[in-house]
Amino acid sequence: MEKDKSGNMKRLLIYLTYDRQNIIDDYIGYFLHSMRSIAETIAVVCNMQTIEKGLHNLSSYADDIFYRENVGLDAGGFKDVLCTYIGWEKVFRYDEIILANDSFYGPFEDMDRIFSEMEGKRLDFWGLMKRGAGEYG
């Protein structure tokens, strides 16, 4: 994959959020801050028309913030940002696209290290998750 002039992967982070009370919690700002060193561009999709509290948790880190009705839930938001708000011509300028939503708490590990490790693997798709013990854990 092609890297930018500094030797880094060109990554687009698309982050989707929704809250019934139109609040952007501090953990979202923490996540976006942790991704700033990894992502060249951070686009936030708000599946709500307005934010009542916590806008700083987005505006401090996002390059673009898009507001939309919560139609199609997360998949609808990702589709709209790719097809309508950003457009495929700009999307194809990136080496990687990161899709994330506000159900991700953390990170609790160094994201730079995780992404550096994953760069060495030849994968089309990968994801992060952790779950508690249970029937399958």
C-alpha cells in the first residue's frame, strides 16, 4: 500500500454516533483523540439533527461533522458519508478506511502500535472486539 510523504498510511476514519438526548459523551472525545495520530481525516456522522451537550468532543478532533436523520441506523450513516457527503473520488485517495461507532469504549491499548502491527499483515478486513466470559468465551 502507498504511504504518504511521512511514511504513514493514509487513513480515513468514519465515526458514527447517536444519542437519544443529543449528548456527545467524553469517552467519544477520548476515542477520537486516540485516533488522531492514525487517521489523516476524521469524519463524524451524527445520526441526530442537533447536539445539546458535548460538541467539543467532536469538534476538537473531527475534520468534518455531518448531521443526518437516524434513517438506516449505522449502515445508513456509513453509506451516506461514503456516497453523498465525502464521495467515492475522495474516498479512493485513502489507503484504508476505518469504520467505528460510539459502541467502542477505549482504547485501552496503544492504537498506533495496533495499527503498525496490522500494517504488516496482508488483510482486506480486520476488526477489534473484546467480550466477557460466557458460553463462547
